[in-house]
Amino acid sequence: MEDVKLSIEQYSINITKGIIMDTVRNANSGHTGGPLSSLDFTYILFKEFLKFDPDNPNWENRDRFVLSIGHESALLYAMLTLVGWLDIEELKNFRQLGSRTPGHPERGLTPGVEATTGPLGQGVGNAVGMAIAERILASKFGDDIVNHFTYVLHGDGDIQEPVAQGSIALAGHFGLGKLIAFYDANDAQISGKVSRSDSTDYAMMYKSHGWHVQEIDGHNHDAIRSAIRIAQMEVEKPSIIIGHTTMAKGCANVEGDHNTHGAPLSPDEIAQTKEKLGLDSEKFFVLPDEVLEDFQQSYGYAREEVAAWKKMLADKLEDKLFAKMWNQAIKLELPDAIEWPVFDSGETIATRKVWGKVIEELAEKQTLLVGGSADLEPSNVTTGFAEMVGDFSKDNHSGMNFPYGVREFPMGAINNGISLHGGLFVFGATFFVFADYERPAIRMRALQELPVISEFTHDSIYVGEDGPTHQPVEHLMSYRAIPNLLVIRPADANEAVFAAKIAFESTKQPSLVLLTRQGLPVFDRSVYPSSSSIEKGGYVMCNHSNPDVMILATGSEVWIALEVQKMLMDLNIKVVNLACWELFEKQSLSYKNDVLQCSKDTLIVSIEAGITDGWQKYTGRNGLNIGINTFGESAPGKVVADHFGLNPESVANKIKDRINNT
């Protein structure tokens, strides 16, 4: 009986190799060698260990599997076909327009894909985030309701990316015992052998970061099974299984050849390889029923396990408090009765201080909110939140604040993983200038429609004495260029509250909430429209039916625009607050036309403490764009602002000069 079992197992793996080769060859594009290298581990994991509901890819208590080696997508698609969530026709459409089998797996498009992992390294961080979310939610709802493993498959390229190494360090520091990684160490990259560019002892690296380490023959099935079981029993440390494998394992002539990494095999090589594997070289995309039946033989037990879990959940949902929190987690809803802070007009308040008030209120109301700062808690005003909810640590998996250290990119990738897992609101915080360390993660969350929030403080030249290295003059425009990303720059404390509210209520868009180091005047809303008007992205602060000048401003420059309006009383001036371009562009055409209404003779002026290129979208070819088109300077913030002419007097003079010289 054992011989028969081993025979069907190897036959199934060989069949899967044939499917992978055919998938990539049919598309004339993709990666073959890596999937064949990783297949032994992945097949055994999916068939014998991975916990999932065969009838629902989104079952809440499923194990998560992250393919950080996103270019090995043909491997994952082949596995999902064995699972039953894809079919052969979809493999034939690999890398084609509109298919569910794109070049790199995309979450939300393909059932069973947990994360969109294109650029290497980020998938490791995503998996760390999922493992963190699992532990926090288990502490909230109980291990009988939330109790699953997170698996991640990574390769040589992933581990060379610093984002992966930073995430690995945090995973070990946090003691994520339910995180299991497999390192497909096949010593081959697109450009050649790994040894050309790397001589790191990764076993020692993982050990130094507090991981449990095993090294095995990555093609030995019994060694793979044993390693997974041992990793599952390690409860205090994350586990890494370093599988020493061979690129293009099983191929007739190109086994171990790095050139198989990023290209289809030739038709002749595929034919010879199929013959070597005992397959019919004249047939393509072959998937016998006996392979599916053997792979899915445990589905009866899996369905019983899911049914038992659903019964436990139903029993717990009889408790109204549990049910209320569970529904908030599932729907990602804020609790009732949030008392959003309100600030009095006449005060001068740095908008970064508002963030602290908001998240402390959310923590007080037991919101399922987690997050952390990249070693800038006092500056980002997250210290109070951290003290209220406690640090997440190996000794406290119920803590909801993450002391990320100086790791902006890992912070971003991990926060994406927390959001991908589901059940928690999540934010990250740092200075706006350091956003570019995190930018690839921000782009990936926008692509995946993840409502992760970034609180970026010190959002302009008012950082002051730290100088041009810390003054983000070009960042605003560059982040407005990322699709599906809300870039919100509130003008005063009460607008900052609504900016946070917008971000927390967003369900399919990430948000950047850009806040000031310097104090800003709190506007008298009996004179100006309600601060809730920011919810439309842009609105008129001061109107005139036939303006000579229309000033468009954001954030810390709105007060300047309002002062200029008072100074130039001989001109009819309209002031528009364009706090969030993305929200404004979503409004009706009639609303946008009303906000931007002016005559062809109106001088349109923009004021923003950043580069001016991009404002032409609203100011046109002949507008006056006031900003900073060089790097900043090192001096007190007000001195720097005066130097660049970002004060009411200088702006008023520039407007008068333009009008007088036109």
C-alpha cells in the first residue's frame, strides 16, 4: 500500500511539472525553473498540511500561504487547480489580458491568492504581518476561533532585499511561533549563480534573529514532512526551513541551469523532460482524475473541521459583546459613539498633535486598531496610544502598538500583511520625507485596495533646522501620482480630525494623512465652511461670484491664502482649499465646476510648500504657481518659509506683480 501511495504522489508531482511547463510555454512568457525547484515542498504543504475550506477560499480561520517569489506564479496556479479553485482553461490563459492567471499573482483576482507579491521581498513582510494579526486576533477572540499558521515561500532574490531582512528581524523579535517560512535555496538567479553576488550564511542570519532553523534536502519528501511538523511544534520562535534545491528539478538537459529561471523551456526540452518523467510528450495540460482524487482525498475531513469551527463560532456569537466585536472585525467597522476631538477657533495647534488625540480616542473605545511608528513616537504623537494599548512583543501578543524601530519599508510591508489578513485597522507613522523608504509598500497597498493608513508628520520645509535632507518638497506631487491613493493635507486641527475619519472609514483605498510640525491657526467655522467639507476633497473657503484672483491652497498654506485675501481688499479674491485632490476628483462635475468657477480673466494662483509642477492641472498655462522648486534650507522653519516667500506678504506681492505686469 505504501508503494502505491508513493507512486501516485510522485506521479502527481510529475503531472504538475508537466502542467507548469505547458502553462509557461503556451504563454511564451514566464518562469519555469523556479516552480520546478519549489514544487516538492509546495505540493506536500498544500496536500497534507495547509488548512483551508475547499468550498470557501476566504474562510476566516484558514492557514495563509504567501508566495513571496511572485514570479513563480505558474506554481501557485497549478496548485490552485489541484485544489479546485482554478481550471485548466485558466492555465491556458496564463499572462493574457483579462485572465485570472496574471504574470504575478494578484489578490482579489484569483481565489486562493493571499497577497499581491510582485517585487521581491515584500511577501516576507506581508507574511510577518499576517502572523502578527493572527496572534492579536487570537488574544481578542480566543485560540479556538483564531488559530492558524502563516506560511511563506521565498527564494534567494527575496532574502537579498533588505525589506525581507528587516521583516525577519521583527518576526524573531516578536516571537511569531505560528510563522513558517520555506527558503527555496536553489543557488540560481537570472544573472547566474547566487555566489556571484552573495556569500551570506543565511542559516546563521536567521538564528541571529531568533528563528528556529532547519536545513534539509528540499526534494526529499519525508524530510519536508518532518521539517513542517517540527516547525509546527515550535511555539516560541518563527521557523525557517532552508530547502537546498535544484533549479528546474527533473528537466532532461537543463537541470540546475540558471537560464531556466526567467523563460519558457524549449518545446524539445519539454518533450524530453516529459518522457523522463513518464509523461506523454504529445499531450499538453494533462490532469488525470486520479491525481485530483488523490490530492483532494482529505476534503471530507476538512469540511468537518470547518463545520466544527462554525459551530463554535455560532455558540460564541450568542454573547452580544463578542458578536459586536466580531462583526466589527469582519466588516472592519469603527465602534459606535466615537467622540471625535473638537478644537476651538483661535488656538494654534500643530496638526500632528491631532493624530494622537484621535488614536487615543479610538483606543479608549476599544477599536480594533493596531499600528506603530518607525522610532518616532514622540514626534508622530503616538506615545499615548502606545502606553494605552501596550507594545506587541514575544511576551505580549495582545499588545497593539508596534515598536518598529528605524524600519520604514518593513513597517509598510508588515502593515500590508496585517490588512491582508483582515480584522484589524492598521496605521504606520514616520516623517513624510521618509515615506520614500516605504514607497514600494504604499504602491502595493494601493494596487490591492488595502485601507492601510500612513500618518506622515513634518510634511514640509517647516521641519526647519534639519535642512533639505528632511524637507519633503517633491513628495506631495509624487504620491498624488499613485493611483487609488488618498493624499490628504488638512489645513487646521479640525480638518485633521476629519482627515483621520476619512482614512479610517475608507474600505478600498489607503490614505496618507499629512500633518504639520508647526502650529496652525484653528479656523473660525462660523466664518468659514464646516471642517467636514474636507470630505469632498476641495471646497470654497471664501467665495466671490466674479473673482479677479482664485487662490488654491492645501494644508499649512491655506491660512496664508486667507490672509492674502484680507490684505488685497481691492481685489475680488476667491480661496479654495484643495486638501485631497483624489476625493475632489470623485465629486460630480457640477460640484467641481462650482468650486473652481471663475472667468477666463481670473488669475488662478496655487500655494503649496512643495514643487509647483503638477498644479497646472488646476491653474492652467497662465496660472501663478507659488511653491518650492529647489531643495530646502537649514534654518528655523519660519526663516525657511520667508526665504522661499511662503508668507502672506510675499504671496500678496507676487499676485500684485503678476496683475500689474499682465
